[in-house]
Amino acid sequence: MSFFMMLILLVGIVIGTYVLCYNTLMSAKFRVDEAWSGITVQLKRRHALVPNLVQAAKTAIGHEQAIIDKIVMARSAALEALASDKQADIAKAEAGLSQALGQFIAYTEDNPEITANENLLVLQKQLEETEDQVAAARRIYNGNVQAYNTRVASIPWNFVAGLNKLKPSQMFELDAAEMKEVSRDPSLDALELAVPPQQDRT
């Protein structure tokens, strides 16, 4: 085989490897972006539940306005952070909303007479389900981020990533202690509740 043919073969191998690595990286990045969209859908659903929860809370615990005000302020901060699309700000704001909602749920658990409000119970159940969906979406996203970041850091993908300025993605982590504050009331599992209304996923 002539030197010229060997050079052509070598160039072909390099180009083929580059294309393969690039396509693999872009596919992994697409999965990360798709998983992030799943998180934002669930966060929007969570935000949409809060006004109804606040309205029901005003009826049930109108004398505890401070609790209601904290939820409203936390939701506003979460909406603003989500619009910014900055993950660090979103995580911080969502942790704040979790804390506010957790304090509200803890208050209702300490005051059983409040649970006589059926509408409030339905909304709490929907909120629990949404928290589960947020957690599931976060696990999927972080799994895809881990796979993508492993590619970006590994040979030969790291060379292709560097040439195309592809950076590692950031995990989406909420403060564990604050997330736990949105506790579950096991008694709600036995209730026959209405099917939650469809939320806008746009």
C-alpha cells in the first residue's frame, strides 16, 4: 500500500472517529436536555397547584397569615428562578418553596381539625404526587447528566468535546433536608380522591 493510500486511510479513520464521537456526545446531550424539560414540566405543575392550595388554606387557617404569605413569596421566587433557566437559582428557589410547603403541612398535621377541609386534602394529595414526579424527573435527569459528563471526560470524546466547546452539565440537586420537610400523611393514601385536573404542559 502506497504512502498516499495509507494517509487517506488514516484521515478517514480520524474523520470517522470524530463523527462517531460527536454524534455520541450530541445524543447524550439531547437526552440531558430532554430530561431537563421533564423537570420543568413537573415544576410548572407544582407551581400551578400552589394558588389553589393557598386559597383553600385561607379558608382553613386564615388566622395564620404568615404561613400563607411565606408560601406565596416562595412560589413567586420559584417562578422567577424557573424563568431565568439558571439551575443553581432554580434549585435554591425550589428548596425554599419545599420548606414553605413543608411548614404548612406540618401545621395542618399538628391541627387535625383542619383536615376536615376536603378540598385542602385533595390539594395536599395532588402536591404529594407532584413531589414524587419531581423527584423521579430529577433522578432521570441526573442519570443522563452523569452519562454525558462521563463521555465528556473520557478519551477520545473529551477531544471532540473540547473542539466543540461542550462543557459538563450540572446535576440538579435540591437540599435534602428541605425536601424532606414536604412530608407525607399516610392517612391520605386511603382516601378516594378526585382525579387531578389536567395541567398546562406548554
